[in-house]
Amino acid sequence: MKNKYKIIILGITIVIIFILFLRVLNSNKTYQPNQMIGKKIPEFILEDLLNKNTKLDSNILSGKDFAILNIWASWCIPCRIEHPFLMDLKDKNQINIIGLNYKDESVNAKNFLKKYGNPYSLIGIDKKGEVAIQLGAYGVPETYVLKRGKIIFKHIGPLNEDAVNKILELKK
Amino acid sequence: MKKFIFIIIFFILSSNVFSANEELKNKIYKNIRCIVCQGQSIYESNSDFAIDLKKLISKKLDNGENEKQIYEFLISRYGEWIVFNPGLNLNSLALWLLPLLIFMIGGFLIFRLNNKEKK
């Protein structure tokens, strides 16, 4: 009888340990892109790429009902792939897109916009990549969807059709 | 002569402060995961991401922030995954308590077997 109890207790212990290990195994062990979702955009003030007298102030973003913040650079090849999607979002859907020019040379960034078009209403120069870290980004391109200054969606890598559809859905 | 001694003392003291600061920096770098690398800390990595983080951490330390504040900042941006040494929370509870539990069960079993043999 005693042995029976021992076997039951041993069995339960093994099951509990198994469940605990399974839980840890299934938990997210990679970079969590949703860490900033639901949070307010961090505060920053950056110089504008195209107009030296204008500043990109994060408080301006807080006042906007719906906006997109896109981290990009002229040296970033995937940024060229996503650029037509940004142009479409601006032209066809009238979405306010704000750019964050990441660790770039201003001349190259301006040439990039001349060649591929400018979808941005403002472009902050993040020369050292510090604002990108504040945003929880780790590279380019990355896109944040903001609603009254709050991050509601984040896309890592170049925008694609699925991401654009998701953005349009969020805008409704 | 007094001036000379003063300069030597100044250099010794400042080098001590400098090395303590460097030690703390390296300690933090070693505990921060380079998210874009494979299993490396930012201390070991020369990727753009690691270099940027090292610069930012160094700047924050110079601005008077402490180790805990820096970890809190990075966790708030990148999640618990960014630190190699995670704190005690619901997800890491098993990690912290299981070895202790297994050790206690093992100790209890040895104790009981030992008692039985004596009898």
C-alpha cells in the first residue's frame, strides 16, 4: 500500500517537472518584438534631414491621431525593397509617415529620397542610433505604428503586403 | 616636491577610479546579450548593435546611472531576453527553485536510506 503511494507521488512529481520544463522550452527565447507595444513613444528631439530649422519632436507624434515611424538608411538594401510600400501608404492612403534616418550620411540619405521618392513628412537624423535603441529597435528597417503617441504595432524588416494590410486595418 | 607628490597621488587615485569604472562597464557588457548575434554578449561582439549598446551604456554610466537602472532600461526596451542573468520572476521561478528542490529531495532520500540501514 505504502509503495503504491510512493509510486503515485513520484509520478506526480515527474509530471510536474515535465510540465515546468515544457513551459520553459515553449517560452519565447528569441528577441521579443512586442516589448514596446502599448507603451508611449520615448521622448526625443532630432534635427530634420531636409530642413535644418525644423525639429522632429516626439511630442509632435503624441499629438497625431495615427502615424507611422519608419527607421531607414540609404545604405540599407531592404529599405529599398520596402520603399514602394511606404510611397503607396503615403500617396494612396494618406498616412502620415515619419522617418528616422539611422546612422546615415545626410548627402546619401537625400540622394536616396531623390531617387526613390520621399514618403516622409518629417525625417529625424539619428546619427548615433541612440533613438533607435530608445525605441527598442535593433536594425533597419523597422516600422512602428503610433496612435496618439502610443506604439500599437511594430514590424521588423522590410514592409510587405501583409504588414501594409495590417497597418491599414489598424488605421480603420 | 609637494607638487610632485600631489601629482603622483592624483594619478594613482584617478587610475583606480578609471579601472573600477572599466570593470563595471565590462561586467555589464558581459551580462547583455547581443540580440543580432549567435549566443554572444555585447562584450564579445563587434556588431553594430553591440557597439551602439556599449556606447549607450558607457554614456549612461558617465551620467551617473547605476547598473540596475541600465538593466531596467534595456529590459523595458528589449525584454528579459537581453540579460544573460535573468531576475526572479514567474517564468524563471522553476529555474531558480528546481535545483534547490531536487537537492532537498535527494538529501531527504539519503537521510531516510541511512536511517533504514542503521535500523
